[in-house]
Amino acid sequence: MLDLSIATYNIHKGFSQFNRRFVLHELRQRLHELNTDIVFLQEVLGAESHSALHGVTNWGLSQHEFLAHEKWPYHAYGKNSVYENGHHGNAILSRFPILNWGNQDISAHRFESRGVLHCELGLPQGEKLHCLCVHLGLFKHGRNLQFGALVELIRKNIPIDAPLILAGDFNDWNNHARHSLANELDLHEVFESGSGSLAKSFPVSFPMLRLDRIYVRKLSVKNSAVHAQYPWNKISDHAALSANLSLP
């Protein structure tokens, strides 16, 4: 049996709620304190020509590389939204080697660029773990199309008996993922498995909406936590979610 600790976090491009402060250094400290094996990140700046990287580019680093530092030696970034001054997307940070990775465009329309970052990790006992990081669209019709794209991608590229983690910001206000995604793929959401309900993660100052998720397959859930209290409520506009899992 192998125990795994993971976290998912929409980092809001390194800014606090309402864009009041640039908090990437604080964010790195908080993530390092969580000390998880794998981190799924959304709204990560890969490049920015103005001041939104605040000293990070002076070190020749992107945001995900800066956050990984010496804690997660393996990382991948999937560029999704490209604009005049830069781009942002999803990232996965890992203590385990990334054997293969790819980023698939699942945008539903030209006004929202969305993608799914898929990494295949090599675990110590030789098992392969598939990790997918997503940030889905704001509109129901687009999300339904993206659910369909995710189902197709997973069925096509991931063996049914392979351990799988799908995590990120689903923007899924009414939990349509339970019917159009989880049931189709035999996925289990870690908070639903433990407490019977999804985690409230947004807005971080007073979490009411259940937007962020961690789905697993072929993994057991030991426990899970929502990180929305101080000092987490001073960074990003989402709460971070974490879970401890085990691989039989």
C-alpha cells in the first residue's frame, strides 16, 4: 500500500481576493507547509510582460516553477489562455517523476480558453498514476461539452484499472458532474466519499459554492480538508482542498 497526499488550488494568478495584493511568496509558503506529494494548480501565469510576476521572472522562473522550488522537483504546465501580454493555464507539481504529459484544448467557445493537463506519474513500486488538472468554463452549456470531452479523453487514454486523480476548479454550481462525469467513469469525489457532500470552496472569505473538486478512481480516501481560514483567506479567492489517499 502506498499513501499519497494531494492538494488542488485555484491560485488566482498569484493575487489575493479582489486583486488587492500580489501574494505569490505567501502562497508558496502555505503550499510548502501543506507538504503534499502532488499539487494541482489552476490560473497559473506562465508568462506576463507587466508586473504580475513581481520578481519571479528576474529569477528566470514561471509561477509554477517558483511555487515548486525545491519541494516538487517534477512539474508540468498547460498553457490555455493566451493574450497580448502573456498566458495562463493549469499546472501539476509532483514529488514523483512525470513520465509523460500533455495538454488538451477543451474550449467550448472562443471567449473562454480551457484545457485539461494530463500527467502520467511513475510511483515508487512501479505503478503509474494518471493525474488530470482542469479549470472548466463559467457557462453550463460549455461545461457539459467539456464533461463530454473529459469522458472521451479518459476512456481513450487511461486504462480502466489504472489509478486516476482528476482535480481542479469545475465551476459546477449544480453538481452536474456527478451525472455527466463521475457516473460515466466510476469516479468518486473525495469529500462526498467522506462527509456525503462536496466541499464549499468559494469565495474564500465566506465559502458557499462547491466549485473545487477532487475525483479519484482505484484509490481509497483516508481524509480530506478545506483550507479557508487564516492565513489561507488572505491568498487567492478560492479555498485550497487537500486529501490523503492510499493506493492498494
